[in-house]
Amino acid sequence: MNVSAWKLKDTWTGKEFTLLLLLEFIFVIVVVKYGVQSLYLSLFANTLYSGTLTGLTIAIVLMTGLYFIALRPKRLSWKEVGVKSFSKKYWRKIPIWLLITIILSVAVLLLTSLLGNSADNSKTESLQQNINLFTILIGIISAGVVSPVYEEIFYRGFIHRWLRVRLGMNWGIVISSLLFTIAHFPTLNAMPVNFINGVMFAWVYEKTGSVIPGMIVHGVFNIIAVLLTVTG
């Protein structure tokens, strides 16, 4: 099969796309981010712990949904959503893509800060108030491993691919990045950076045909953000 075949066709219909969007924007945002996260917060009385558990719950929900809605019914493997090897030539480009992501994100943060937008949120504030090896490890695992894995598979491997096949690369990147951004509600202050990151990660997927390089860039970027948070 041509390495670019994934850009031209898939076996899904609007049914799978709609169901997975409903899972994300109805079940996850309403039930998990408000109901379940409130439960976690009442149990632990700590926004870092509750936020981390919420992220893990979202990962389980979306990956389970993706498997049972889009993959298993059609007897597809995870390769179909980009979980596959990529050409070795891209390894040397990953640091460049990471640097571009950092530069663009910093530029957006500086621009939005001029408009009075703060980069802090309840999770980062909680981490700053409870800095120790355990909380730093939690932040790194949550932001640097869990989030990049499920977000790249769901938003680039499925959402971007579905849109790309039907609308082309440009609209696929823009719309999938907008959906990725909206999914980070209610952390409104982070949304401009989320959009820029979504564009970069989708572009990396376009170049490599695998979500793994995007996971690496995404993960390292988030780990740097965590380390800057605890040292800032």
C-alpha cells in the first residue's frame, strides 16, 4: 500500500465521526470534566490530583470509544489511526518540529499576554503550590505521556484523517485543530496555544503518516512546560 493511501480513503462513514464527536463534546466535557472531576476533587481536595485523574479517565473513555466505534466493528487495527512506524529520516526532523512548536507557542503566549491573558490555570497553580518530586512526576506522566498518546491517536489519527480524506489537507488541519482546541475547555487561556499545537501536530502527521512523531513532539513540549511551571 502507498504510504500516502491513508490521506485518500478510509472505511468510515459520518456515523463513526459523529458518535466520537458526541463522546468527546457531550460525554467527556459534560460528564467527565464536570461530574467526575468534581467527584475526584471532593475525594482528594487537590486540583493537581483531580486534574490528573480526570485526564486519565478521558484517555480511557476516548480510546475505548475509538476502539469500539471505529476500529473493532470494521476489524481494523490501531495502525489505521496512525499507530505505526515511520521512516527513520524523520528522526532528525523531530527536534526541528519541536523547536518550531516552542517558538510559535511562545509568540502566541506573548501576544495574548499583551491582551491581559494569563498562562496560569488551576492545575499549574496547584503544581506550583505543591512542588516535590512526586507532584513533578505526576505532572510529567500526565502531560508528557498520557495526554500526548491519547490526543494524537484521537485528534490526529482519527479526527484529522477523517476530515483530510473528505475535505483535503488544509481544512483537515484547521478543523481538527479547532476541535482539539475546543476540547480543552474550560482552560480558555491555553486555547490559542492549543490551536497552534494542533496545527503543528497535524502537519507532522501529514509528513510522516504516523502519530508517533507527533506524540514525541507533543510529549517533550508538555514536559518542558511542566518543568518551566515548577521552576518559574
